[in-house]
Amino acid sequence: MISQSTNAASSTPTSASSRPTNVVVAGLGGQGVLKASDILADVVFSSGLDVKKSELHGMSQRGGSVSSDVRFGERVFSPMVPEGEADFLLVIAADQVPVNEWALRPGGVLIDASMIDESSLPNKKSINVALLGVLSRHLHFPVEAWTAAIGRNLPEKLHEANLQAFSMGRALEQKK
């Protein structure tokens, strides 16, 4: 069973916790915000937990702000993360941190693009998956669940680059 802690750095749900884990993924249109939240929701769902997801597109087709809320736990009633209650804020575009930091609860964890050296990625577009690798260090789901979800949510031709990016994100967080 996955364990829940009130400490966001090791937050994942259990049957003992009635409070869902709240994740907000944010960035700009075309950066893979929605794909990252799809992969996260897939991991959670395939692990047998209740998961709800919502999206805010804004002017996403013109490079505008995009965000997606993912809430999971034993039982989740609403897909929207209440203001100031995100346990994790994953931001793909640096300029979107100030736009979305209102969502993060005190003591919550900010994961942003500055943590990843984009030049070391096999494909620059896989930064969203690299950041999921960082997030995965905080959520106690098996690595196999993450890699399987990546495989289910991306075309086969993108699997290798994204699996490498995910591994880079996981390794980065392990060093800290």
C-alpha cells in the first residue's frame, strides 16, 4: 500500500488519509502540460486509487498559459485543487512560476524547469517527462508504473527519449 504523510516531500495517499494529494501542472501551450497530467493520472489510476483531473487551456494554442489539476487518494470528490492547497506545483515554463504559485500550499513542493538542464535531454520537448521524473521521487508509486504510463500515453517513436528524460529527472532528485 502507498503511504500518506502530511509532509509534502513524501506525500502519497493511504486508506488512513481522507485528504487527497493535490498536484498542479502548469506551463505554456505546446509544452506538454496536459500530457504530463495524463501520465500522472494514468500512474495513479493504474495503481488502484481514485483520481480526478481538470484542465484550464486559456490561450494555449497561441503559447498562452495552460494548467491541469490532478487530485488523487482513497476517495476524491472534485477535480479542482482548492486555492493554496497544491502539495506539488510542477511548472514547465519558468515565467509561469509567479502566475501559478498561488496554488501551492505552505510547505508544498515546487518543481520547475530550472531543475533540468535542457541541453542534456535527448529531446528538448521531453522536459515535461523529465519533471515527472523529479515528481516521481516524491510519490511512492513504482518506477514500473511510471514507465508503463509513459508507454501508454506517448507514441512508440517517442518512448526511448522520454524514458531517458524521466530517468534523468529521477536521478537529479536523488542527488539532493
